[in-house]
Amino acid sequence: MRKQRWSQLVCLLAFAWCVGVAQAASPACAPRSGSYVEQARDLAVEQPGPHEGQGRTTAYPFFEQAADFDLVFRQRALHRGASIGEHRNDKDEIYYVLSGRGELMLDEARREVGPGDAILTRKGSTHGLKQLGEQDLVIVVVYRRVQPAGC
């Protein structure tokens, strides 16, 4: 009898663990349909500066798992000295500055950007962005997801 209870307890604990793992993994792995809310604190990913940029950034990839959703909507914090490396766009893209200051290079012209600035970079355009000052440069990035050939 005692052995049977122990076996049942082990099975119950194993089941609970598997359910917990599945629930924890599902938002990050499985496509999601319908409407839903995501919170930045649950999505934060530390990354180097994109496009061979410098320093450290934190990305917040909202709605990455949304099924049949062709927009990328991402917040990115460029920490002190970080940058998005200069690169040529393969699509239209928008940056919107929420806070901080930065130096924008857009088609070889340089200018300072700050809160409330919206930047449109067109397909074929070259741009890069560098954080300036003490405060993180926080931007929202929006563009249409490029579909692989044959889709």
C-alpha cells in the first residue's frame, strides 16, 4: 500500500511538473491566434546592438507568436554607448523615439533625435542609430515581416 501511494505521488508530481513546463513554454513557442495582451517585462531579451551595432540593448518583441500577423512591433532600449549598426533596408521601417537621445544617420546625413521623433526609412535607404547621453534611448520599431520566398 505504501509503495502504491509513493508511486501515485511521484506520478502526480511528474504530471504537475510537465503541465507547468508546458504552460511556461507555450507563450514563447506556440503560435497564438485571436487578440491578446503582452507585457514588456515578460518579453525582455538582452541582445548586442543589431546590424553589427555596438554595446548592449534590450529588445521587447511584442506579438512574435501571433499567427498570421505580418507586422513586427518591437520596443528596443539602447543602453549607454549602444548602437544599431548602419545598414541598408530591405523593407520600409519606422522608428519612434519614446525617451533618451540619439544620433541618427539616414542616407549619410546625421542629426540628433529625441522623444516624439518618428523616423521613416524606406526600402533601399541606409540608416543607423547611436545612443547619446546618460539615459537609455528607447524606440519602437515597426515594419512588415518579410515573407520567405515561396510563401
